[in-house]
Amino acid sequence: MKKIALISPKGNAFGKNEKLTHFLNETGGMDSFRALWTGPNLGLITIASLFPAGWKAEYIDENYQDIPYDADYDIVCVSAMTQQVVNAYQIIDHFKSRHVLTVLGGIHATVLPEEAAKHADVVMAGEGELLWPRLIRDIENGSVQKIYQNRPNEKYQFNNSPVPRFELLRDCSYPVITLQTTRGCPHNCSFCCASKIFGSGYRRKSNADILKELACIQKYFPDSLVLFADDNFLVHRNACKNLLQEIKRMQIRWIAQTDISIAGDDALLQEMVRSGCQWVVIGFESVHFDSLQNLDQKNWKLKQFPGYEAAIAKIQSYGIGVYGTFIVGLDGDDTSVFQMTGNFIKNNYLYGVNITVPTPLPGTALREKMLQENRVLTNDWSYYTFWDVTIQPKKMQVTQLEEGLLHLYENLYTDTLIAQRLTHMKTLAKSRKRIIEASHQ
């Protein structure tokens, strides 16, 4: 029997700017943010479902548990995003010094496998469902490779996809339990590497497989809030409507990441409410017209910009809260962007907000541009948190961006504005209740 540790390393949740970190940690209005971004590592518990019957898996989230460095593991698997990877390397280095087989995966290792290979014995640079069966075979044959990568044009198609080992999460008090139903994104935004890693095509699990995972979550976490952690959950409208009709019978509460186009589909919005949708996360990115120019490959978000306010009102009229994400400090932004963004958020009574700064993540078009213009300020990955300034802004100073971000959050999370948003949410809840009651008649 092999004993496997699955480790999700601690990162810098709100960045390293002490003033901003203190404010966000001490502000009760950020509870929805914490719920949204502190879910489990789906990659780790998914690959655990591929392990042979004789392997014993232990899941460790460093945000909730100390890592037992002296434990007798045969294999240590770590999955990390860019802002976590410096810590991940230290964890890997420790276990490697004890002659434990170390495996590193996740988005950063996929984009920079050679860097990751300087630390880990094995790097999984691609989709785990395809790569782990190969690694397991090689472990059993004694022929482990250094880097495992997807073959050219090889994409996992979600045929009879494995159910993640949700039972491994029971020692962590997650405010949400996450579930992934799709991979790939058609928008190809400059600041995101999802299209580069997963492709511009859109792959989706079958409704039957999604329902299996939901049933498993409901078994182990019956009262949990479920987050569909896809980049864009509701793209395939008919399949999603059929899924939501099935979910309605399960009586779960759920949230999801989507795009603004759902406002144009009343039938979808009704099914969302009836099936337990509480709020959705929508990437508006900017309220500055110039900053939306060429932000994604087809200027899709720029084309939606004139209808932002009407779309928000439409979605919220169904009792669904809208949680907006924004980036300030893009190349079209001067210091007026902070007031513009604040006014937009206030005027539209957004359920919650996540406001960050441009971050040149490895594998993104944004990073390539910033490197060409010599505007990258640091390659210390621990600062790539989305709240720490890592590029030279085009139309303001670094300190102006840092201070403007802090003041924007301070102005949005006053007691008065929190109370106003809460009142608005209660109004939305009444709308949601009426729709649900009407569906039962």
C-alpha cells in the first residue's frame, strides 16, 4: 500500500500590501469574497479518484491544517497557482530531501514545467485525468519520467469523468464546495491563460456525470453552498437548462461564474432561480471604454459594455445577486478609474465585488506585452496575488494604483453602503421567493 499526501499550499489571500491586507481581513463585508475564493483544490481530489485501490490518500489544505512534515509518505503531490508556487517549492524541497517522491501540478507548473522541474521529481504539465494513469503505470514499472505533458492536440473529453474524492475534504471547514463542469473558454482574455492551457474550444461533462458529483457533495456536505467553478458555466444553454431542472429536485444552493449574456435568456434565469441559484460572478473587468479595447481577442466584452447596467438590473430582477469582478490600472486607466468604478458599483447595487490590479501571469498575452515594454516590476511569484502591483501602470504611478485600490475598497465598504446593499439583497430575495412559489403552483 502506498500513502499519498495531497497538499494545497497556503498563498497570500489579499496580497502583501499591509494596509490593504489589514482592511480586507478586518472588513465583514468581504465574507462573500472569502467564501468565493477559499474552496477546495479540485485537481487534487480528482486525481485521487484515479489512484489504485491499494493507495491511501490524505488531503491537506495548509489554510486549515499544518503539514505533517515528519509523516511517512510514499508520494507527496502538490498543486499550486502562481501566487502559491514559491511556498509549494519549499514544501516540495523539504519532502524531496527526505527521499519522498514529489509530484507538482497545477496551472503554474503546466505553463512553466522546466522551472517546476528544478524542484519536483515529477511535473504534471497538463490535464491530470490524462497524465496520472501514465504516471501510475510508470511508478509501478519503475520508469518514472521527469515531465508529463499532454500530447499535441490532446484534450480530455470528460467521457465517464471520475467523481472527485469529496470525502477527503471533511477535515476542512470550507464555506463553499466547488465543482467543475467545463474546460476551455472562447473569450481568450489577455490577462488569463485558460484558453492557452485548455484551448478555445468548450468541453463539458454530461449532465449525468455532473449530477453524480452533486449527489456526492450532498452526501458529505448536505448544507453546503455549491460553486460551479468553471470560467463560464452557462455557455451551453439547452444542456444547462436541462441540468437545472434536475438540480431543482435536489434542493441545493449554488453560485457560479458566468458572463453577462445570461441577461438575455429569461427562461434560463427562471430555471436558475428555481434550482437554487443565489448569485453569479461576472467579470466586467472595467467600466472604462478605452481599457476594454482589445482586452479579449474579439472585443466581446467591449461590445457588451453599453448594456452592462440594464443587464445587471435584469439579472437582479429575478432575485439573483450579481458579484462583479474588476481590474483597475489597465492601460486605458488614469486615476479617474477609481471613482468611475466605485460609482458603477454603488449605482448598480452589486452583491459583492472583487477589484484587482493587472497581473502578468505566466502564459498570458498581458505578460508578453509587459515584458516587451519592460514594465514587469518583479518575477517573485509570491507577489502575483492580483492585489500587489507587479507592473508599471501606463497612466499613473505605482503608489497611485496601490493607494487608489485601497481607497476604493474603503469607500465601498462603509457601514452605510453595506447596509444599503443588504437592503437591496432582501428585495432580491423577495423576487426570488415569488418566482419559486409560482413554480410550485
